[in-house]
Amino acid sequence: MIPELGHFALILALCLALVQAGFGLAGAFWRREDWMAVTRPAVAGHFVFVALAFGCLVASFVANDFSLHYVAMNSNSALPTFYRVAAVWGAHEGSLLLWIVVLAAWTLAVAIFSRGLPTPFGARVLAVLGLISAGFMTFTLATSNPFLRLMPAAADGNDLNPLLQDFALAIHPPILYTGYVGLAVAFSFAIAAMLEGRLDQHWARWTRPWTTVAWMFLTIGIALGSWWAYYELGWGGWWFWDPVENASFMPWLIATALIHSLAVTEKRGLFKSWTLLLAILGFSLSLLGTFLVRSGVLTSVHAFATDPARGLFVLIFLFLSIGGALALYAWRAPKLGSSSGFEMWSRESFLLFNNILLVVAAGLILFGTLYPIFVEWLQLPKVSIGAPWFTWAFLAPMLPLIALLGFGMHAAWKHARMAQHKKPLLIGLGLALLAAIVIAVAVFGSAAVLTIVGLTAGLWLLYSSLRDPIARMRRGHSLSPSVLGMAIAHFGVGLFVIGVTGVESYKIQKDMPMRPGDVAEVGGYQFAFRGLRNVNGPNYVAVEGEFRVTRGDREIATLHPQKRMYRVQQGAMTEAGISVGWTRDLFVALGEDLGAGAWSVRVQYKPLIRYIWLGALIMALGGIVATTDRRYRTVKASEPVSQGAGAPAGGVAT
Amino acid sequence: MKRLLATLALAVVCAGAFTAHAIDAVEGFDDPKLQARYDKLTSELRCLVCQSGSIAESNALLAADLRREVRSMLAAGKTDDEIRRFMTDRYGDFVLYRPPFAPRTWLLWFGPALFLLLGGFVAFRVVSRRAAMVASDADDPGAPDAMIEGEQVDRPRRTRAP
Amino acid sequence: MWKYVLPLAGFGLLVVAFYFGLQRNPSVIPSPLIGKPAPVFSLPNLHDPQAQVSNANYRGRPYLLNVWGTWCVGCRQEHDLLNEIAQSSPVPMIGLNWKDDSELAKAWLEQLGNPYAATAVDQEGRVAIDWGVYGAPETFLVSADGQILHKHVAPLTREIWERDFVPKISAAIGIPAPAAAGAQP
């Protein structure tokens, strides 16, 4: 009964989404106020029914309704309740429904918070969001229905993939989707502007907070995935350039470029066609990611059920939506001109370089991810492109970006006026270099060129990002959330760079057989294997080892790595024992029972690795802080619109 | 449907395999240089069972076998190139995570430089056009010069009106 | 203003590439050994561990090599077809029991039928690596002079057998390919 209710709710939601889209677009085109007025209620209804459908699926999981095919494939009666809920988005059909729910929620948020938008524009934005939702719902109902019954019902289910039975991974999809889908808002704003034939500084100001919030969720979602992979997969890596990881990273890079481009468009009315294109590309890459994961075009550990039939459906949807947006762009963008100038060294030019480098990075990742397909298409011998190429391709634009970032933060609009900043920044750079060399040699004992470059860049970024806020506070000036947010976010980038450089330069890993009583020495720490015991979990049994970690005569930690056997899926899982610290992680994982009391064990020393995720979190924090700026709170539709002329930014902001 | 089942089976195997076989049961090399070469080689060879990780990380039995082969070849004094060729002779270039530098991958390896050149060209075009506009900026009379984030540089903190 | 059409054009190219990508299976790895000499091996016989099975003994006539294991789901799927092929095909089939338990393997063959002229036991996996095996089941066709003519990964189906193997076998033996498999003269 409940699944049927959910199914029906989804169908109703589809109808409402079509109403939302149809009335919104038609009403805006023919300037019919009464038609446009239908969109907001339609959005509300759409959300209610989508939430209802989702709720029905969740209820079916929690109640262990194994007469539903999807529940039987992904859950089990022994699965703890929290993971029964997480299992809802554990596979293809349910994760699509999650996509739809998140999109409906974003659309509702836009409807609520954008009352001040000019009516036709607002109606168009909601209409485009409705079209996207309708596309996804049609795809779900036609090819990927989670409410299909299993006749006869299964006695019990297949259990959730043990890999997914983990807190971080359970919340990773909702957070990631909130980011991915949030980029649809900027996309819709872009399409609405193109349909209107008008794009100005107001438009940039309206779009910016939505984009920053989506970007923030995407940052946290990606960081969560990376952190999870590190502690769960048992061997300490944090990024693999897997096609699906790349698919999530490209929107992030474009979204970062978009936020910065919006800043220029908002402040100076420039880069309009750039901003427009980035807004389209951001969500397009999100959609592309959806396609890659579900179509079987590329092999990936993340891939859902790979079904070319579904893949074709998504490809058609992609073709229509992205193709349509880019066609609109080709038509409208040429008319967006502006005649303001800026000097070669100015905030605008730094932001231009920043965006170009980010787009180059995203483009290279896309290039590397898709290159194997092109090679096969040309019937040449298959190639595989992995971390060695991606690291090199990513560093190429990123190193210049980081170098420019330290200076760019202080550039003024139009004329950079760097004279007052040059000396302190160069002194800072020198100090950072010194500190980097000291750290590399004294603490870690070796100094490769790239390591010094990375540590110097990271430390210098920390200094550079704090310089301006501190100087302002000293002079008794107010610190707007925008300025503070920017400083925090860039500070986060510095931490991230330090973390990556530290762990990749100085990590140590050792595999060895160990018996209780043996002591392993890694990175100056001693790992004493004390013994094993058996443990019973809710849906697994495990062997747990005890390792006492010391440094000289100082006690550091006791670690309990486990090797779990999940009863239903008969899969074994490693749970590493990790000691977290301000300067390093210590990592122990159990391998195989070698017999005669010996086990193969992997011990790792991971210096500075936590700063990778801490840096990402702080970047996200910077994003939130920046969004709270007063100028985003009130949206006044009646403000004068000036296209092309570089209206004083100060006048608009107050 | 069959392909779906096969994929599902593979997924379960790979998922269930994410555990322990990745860890070698033998001590590492005494010679740190050999150990470093071993780590590097195994991290750049793709595991062909799950195809989404290197043989250093994979828990598939084939990966363990291949690591064993790499280990014995290193101990026998083979060079890195010889070891890689052993693998590509049997599995093709697909087994290498570092794509070979061959005519069909020239575009790939030169890609970063090409993209950067293109980006640089675009930057140059835009900046030179805009810098020229600064001189003839008649329609921007009110824009203050040094402005960051909408605030004048030296504007004192606003005091609350009594 | 052609530069504004570039994104659309680039995207179009992408869509075409994806359409092509959907047609093929990304996990199939073409073998570099096709057309090359088959690696010679000598391994213990499953049914008589003291004796050796070697493909050197099959020089002079074409043969099939089937890689299998009792742990392999797909092998079970194709086994009935293999039994049929063993009955009807003029070409012998050598089995390569890969990383398996010999007792289980023997019981399996007894229970389900033994299509193999001989079964070699590859416990270490070294021979499988030499043949570029990456997942069971895999089936190879080797020519009379020891060249690998064809390799199929994944369970064998009648369709694949008739389409890919039968014509090559007929060519290898030197008789014209039959119009339909199983057609008796």
C-alpha cells in the first residue's frame, strides 16, 4: 500500500512539475500575471508530493518491506535502522529519487527566498527547475522505478553493500547531491536571463549566494568522500582520479570559477558571457556526472548498475538540456557587451587568470577522463589513464594559480595598486620559504623540490589570506562578511596545500607478517602487536587486533583494527585502527590470517593528512560566512538596472 | 540482463574483496630502493579484475599474483621497463596507469601544455583589450579607483547614529 | 561571433562520443596475444597429479583452452555448452583449473560432466598470467602451429561460439564453415 502511495505521489509530482514549467514559461512569455502566479503553488505541491514519495520509500526500508524489489536488493532485517535509511540511496533507483527530492527542496527554497525577483524572471527560473525535475522524474518512472514489487516477496534482503555501512558514506550522497543539484539554481538563473535577453549586475548579485551555498555543500561532500575512502578502504589513499571522482570534482572547479566570475560581474558588470557560460557548464558537468555513473560508459568503483538502455535515456536528456542551454548561449551571449576596462594588473585580471586556470584544470580532467573513449572510437589499442597523468595534468594549472592567489587577494579593482603590498608579500614569501625548508629538513629529514614549493605556497597563502583582515581590524575598520569569508576560504586553501604536500612527500607504508609480541617500527613510532580477539557485531563477526603505539618511551595510543565478515553478503571488510593527531595520522590495518598465529599487517605513517579535509571544511566555512553578507539578504526588483555601463560598485552595494 | 547480473556479481566480488589481500604477507625488501621501486610499480599497474584500482591496493587474488611476479622480477634484477613490458605483453597498454608515450597519446601528454597555451592566449587577448579601454573609459565617471569588495579602502568604521 | 558556438560544437562532439561509448563494454580488455605464439606450459594433471599436461603435446592440431574454477559463477553458466561442444566439435578442449581446490574441481567435473581432453592445474597462477588471463571464464582458440587465434572473456554462449569460434576452427582445420552449427552433412 505504502509503495503504491509513493509511486502515485511521484506521478502527481511529475504532473505538478510540468504545470510549474509550462505556466512559468508561457506566463513569462505572454506576460500573463495569473499564469505566472501558478508557479509558486505548483512548486510547493511538487515538493510535498516528492517528499511524500521519498518518505514512502524510507518507510518501506525501515519496515523491512521485502516485497519491494529495491528494498530486497539493498537491505536486510539485521541491518541497523540508520543504515536502512541510508540504504534508500544505496543504489541507482533510490539515489535518483534522492536527486529529485533535493532538487525539489532547492526549488522550494528559491521560491521562498526570491519573492523580490521581477515576476517574469522568477517564473522562468522556477520553470526551468521544473523542467529539469520533470526530466529526472520521467527517467525514474520509466526506467528506474524504486517502487516495483517483487512477486513473490523475498523472505529477507540482500543486505546493503558493507562498504556503504558507514556513517560518513551514508551522509556523503545527500550532502554531495545538495551541492550538485544546487548548481541547477545558477543554471536556471542563467537560462532565465538568456530567455529574457538581459543580464546585469543585479542578476549576478541574485545568483551569487545560491551558487556559494551549493559550492559549499559540494566542497563538504567531496571532502567526506575522500576522508571516507582513506579510513575505510584499508590502505590509506585519499584520491584516486577515479572517473566518478573526477565527475564530482569538475563541477567543483567550475563552481569555484563561477563564484569568482560572479564577483566581477556583480562589482563591475564585466565577464558577463564568461559568467553565463560557467553557470551553464557547472550544472552541465553535474548532469554529465550523473550520466557517467549510470550508463556503463566508463568502469568505476562508484558506478551504479550499468545499463546502456538507461544510459541512452540520460544521454538524450543531456543532449536536450545542455544542448539547449548552449544553443541559447550561442544566440544571446554575443549581445552581452561591456565597455569598461581594467589594467593588466588589477583585481579583474587576477580573477580572469584564476578562472582561466580553473577552467583549464577542469578541462584537462574531462579530457583525461574521456580520452580512452576517443582512443577506442578510433579503434586504436586501449589505453588507461590514471593518477600519474592526472596528477601531472592537475598540477600544471594549479601551481601558477596558487602563486597568483597570494598576490591576487590584495589587488584592487581596475588598477591593482600593488605597490603597497609588494614588499610585505615578498617578505612573507621569503619567510614561508625559510619555514618550509626548516620543516622539510629538520622535521622530516628530506626536501624534494616539489615538497618545498608546496609547503612554501601553503604557508604563504596562510599569511596572505590573513593579512588584509588583520590590517583592517587594526585600523578600526568594520570587517564585512564578504571580506572575512574570502579570507577564511583562502586560508582553507593554504591548509589544504600544506596537507597534500606533507602527506604525499613524507608518507611511509610497510606491509609485513606479524605475530602477537612483534613490534613494527614506522616513521619513528613503534607498533606492538598485543593480540587478537573475536567480536560480534549486529550483522557481522570480526577479528580484532590490539596494537600499542609508542614513540620512544612515550605512550601514544592503542589501536583496534578489525577484519569483519558480514554475514549476508559474505564479504570481508577491513576497519583500520587510526590514531589522529595534529601533525600526523598513524594507521594500522589487518590483512590475512597467515596461520600459526601470524597475520599480514599494514602500518602507515601519514603526516599532515588531516589538513586536507580541515582545509576543505574551512573553505566551506568561508563560503557560509560570505553568504551572510547583508547585501544578499534583500532582493529589490525595483533597483535601477544599468547594462554595460560600469556602475559604481559602491553605489550598488549599500 | 545477463550483463547486469555479471556486473552485479563483479560488484559483489570487488566490494567483498575490499579487505585484506592488498596487504602482502611477506616482509618488504631490505633494500629501500627496491622497496620504493616495488611500491611505485605496483601503484601504477591497474588491477584488471575490478579495473578501478592498482594492484597495490586491490584485494583480488590476481592482483596478489601480479605483485608476486613484480617482486620476483625485481629480486631477479629486472629493470622497471622490463617489468612493465612483461605486463603489457600479456595485458596490453591498458594495464598501465601511466599511459605510454606513443602517437596515439601524444595529444594526451602534450594536453596540459596545449590547454595552458590556449588559456594564456585568451587571457592575453582579454587583458590587452581591456587595458586599452582604460584610457578611453568615458562612461565610468563615478567609479572610485581602489576598491575592494565594495568598501573604500580607508573608510573608518561607521558609528551608530545616536 | 563564431566563438560563442564553440561550446555547443564541443558538446555535440561529446554526445557523439558518448553514443559510441554506450555501444561497447568498457571492461573488456582486448588481448595483445592474438596472433602471437601461445605460451607453452607443463602443469600437473588434475586427475593424476604425478603426470603433466602440456600444450606442447597438441602441436600440429588446433585446440581450445578454457580457463575455469569452481568458485566462478560464469563457468557454471557455460559448462553445459562446453559439454555439448566437446561432443560435437572436432577440436579438443584443454581445461586450465585456475587457483582452485583440486578436490572440489574433480567433484565438480564428475557431477557436471567433463568436456576436457585433459585438465591442467594452475595453482600459482603463473601460467594464467602468461596467457593474459584476468577473469574466469576465458576461452582461447590456438592454431595447429601454436598461434593464438581468438580469445573470449566471459561465459561462452551458443551465439558467440557460432559467430566467433566455428568459422575460425573451420579455417584452421581446412574445411568450409558449416552454414549453421550442428548441421549434419
